[in-house]
Amino acid sequence: MNILHINKFHYLRGGSEMVYFGTANLLEHYGHKSLFFSMYHSENLPSETSNYFMPYVDLINSNGMISQLKTAGRILYSFDAKKRLSKLLDKHQVDVAHLHNIHHQISPSILHELKKRKIPVVMTLHDYKMVCASYSMLANDKPCEACSGGRYLNAFKNRCVKESMTKSALAALEMYLHHNILDIYSNVDVFISPSLFLKNKLKEMGFKKELTHLPNFIDIKKFEQIREDKEDKQKISVVYFGRLSPEKGLWTLLEAAKMISTNVEVTIIGDGPIKKELEEKVKKEGIGNIEFLGYLKGEALYKEIKKSKAIVMPSEWYENNPMSVLEAFALGKPVIGARIGGIPELVRDNETGLTFEPGNIEDLSKKIKAILKDSLSLKKMAENVRSFVETECNPERHYQKLMEVYHRAKVKAQGETGLGESES
């Protein structure tokens, strides 16, 4: 089969791009051909269809009235995206279109073109954009469900998007247009939810399209070549790696670090909007067991993780099915994770790690101490996490399930009825 993968970013920017490229590579491994439709960027990976990509747009720093109006038009309905995709489809046969994050930079306007050509459409959900105008279900850095039941005007009232009245109004308008007026997502045959939490939450919020549960996967073989440096084997540390932003619970982590032994180092890897504030807090309060390593990727990142005893994920928003947890597991590291979103589906107490109450400084510090105290339990958890990804998150299992989803999408696209909603 020829599968067209669509995502607004075509470089390794975050977890959703790991899934986007990982899915394409997996399908190629099994003999399928991968094509891509995305947006231009200087860091893009090579693609034979890159000449059809959307022009780059910076949604954060759009200046001037004309530029802002063009950006707003692209968010609401991009005729250019539809036209460019049409040209790509004129030149390349596509059997299935697999969408990921398309909002804003591409827009769901492309769904009309795919539907017109009767191409089966599958969409993997990486966030809560189907029910939340700001995608994250956060307001004032706290979980928020005010848009439940299609009450998108609340996004404007609460200034959910960048605390901006204008951007929040545009986001609310986008939701009403796409969901209420155009019902544009009815052109997606099957939605994939990587976590049961996301699937159930979308249903609670009023999303009625077909959803099937298919967790992310990881190839453990790619991590076997990562070796610990001998001089670092005695290092006692826990590591956070990911985006440095308010919803990730990093303020809680800094406070918890003050409550554990100074011999236990808390290593923070990544970049983001609150990095400078975090560093200033550590310096001002003299928190001596915090180390910032900045942004790392690939082998450099994995070597730092290998040095640690465990990974900590203190999120305070509804995480989906975090690839960072699967990466940690593949490296043999248990996770201390907040009991929120899809994290508890992966982090099982005393099996693959320990969980704690989100935002609870004392509980987090207690769990860090507990996981480091018992070396036998830590060793057993390290064995369990590798076994977990080998049996439940392996590429072969994911491929078979994905083929079933593609088949169901094909049947729906051909107009057959009676399938109902999947509960898988």
C-alpha cells in the first residue's frame, strides 16, 4: 500500500513527530510506501513530496494586520493546503491517508479533498483538540473541561489561548466552524486514541466519532546499543526530560528536590518557556542538587538517562500516551509519574514505577526516596519495564493492529455500513 502521512511538522520536534515518523518507518519495514504532506521548515527531513508542502508560518510571531489575517484564514480553512494536496494526489496514488497534528498550520480543509477522492482517512490523536479550543484542556495552568458539550465560547471568556482575547476568540470560532457548521471531522473514517484516558475523556466531553484504542509503540532493539559509562555507574540521580513548560509540574519537582537528600541529584533535560525562571529559582534558593543540561537528543540524551536510577514525570495536565515513558522503559528505567491522564496506564505501582498525586510536593519527594531506597525493588522494576515494552508496545503488535484499523477505514470509505463504534 501507499500511505500518505500528514503532520504539520516534518522534523523531530516532539513526541507526536516520533509517532509520525515511527509509523512511516514501521510501514516501510513491512513493504509499504510512505509519502508525506507537511509544512516547510529548515530542519525538515528529506521527502520526495516536499515540493507540495505548505509554506512555513510562525503562528506565535505573526506581526502586522495583513499577516495576522492571513494566519487566521489559514487556521480556519486553508484553500492553499487543499490545492497543494490535490496536486500531490494527482501525481501519487494513495491507498490510505494517516493524519496526525494538522491543526492551524495545515488545517482540516484537506479532509474535503481526501473525501472527494474516496481515500480512507485515519487520524491519530495526540492531544484534546477535538474537544478543547486550546488543545491542552488547561486554564490558568490547571486541568479545565469548560468546553465540554461544545461550549467553545468558554475559551474566549477564559482567554485560554496564550491569555489573549484575540487568539482565544479565533480558537473558539475555529471550533464552531469545524465541528458545528462544517462537521469536517466526519470525513475521518477512524480516529486512533493512544491512551484509554484520552478515548474516554473525549467521549465524556461529547465527541461522537469512531475511536479505537491503539497505544504507541517503541522498538527496544534500537536502545540496546546505548551503554553506561563506567565512571557514571555510581551516580544517584533521577531525570526529567521533555519540554520545560508550566503544565509539566516542574515547580513541584524543584520543591520536592529540596526535601530529598542532597546526595540525590535531580537532572533536568530540555528547553522551553520557563527554563530561565526555573534556573533563577534554583540559583536564588540555593537548591544544590538540581542540574540543568539543556536540550539533548538521540544518543546524548539516552546516555544521560542510562546514568540515572529512575525517570520522573511530574505532569499536571492530561498526558496522553507519553513517548518519553516508553523511551525510559526501553532504557530499563522505571518511572515516578503523576497519577493523571494516561500516565497510570503505563506506570503501574511497584511494577513499572511509582505514582504520586499531581502537584503534591510531599508525595513526590516520598516516592523518589522510596524508589531509590530499595535496590532489589529497583532492579525488579528495571526488568519489568523492558518486559512491558517488549510484550505490549512492540512494533510487530502495533503493525497488526494498525492494519486492522486501515482495513476498517477502507470499508467505511467505500460506503459500507453496520460497523458501529469500536470499543477495542
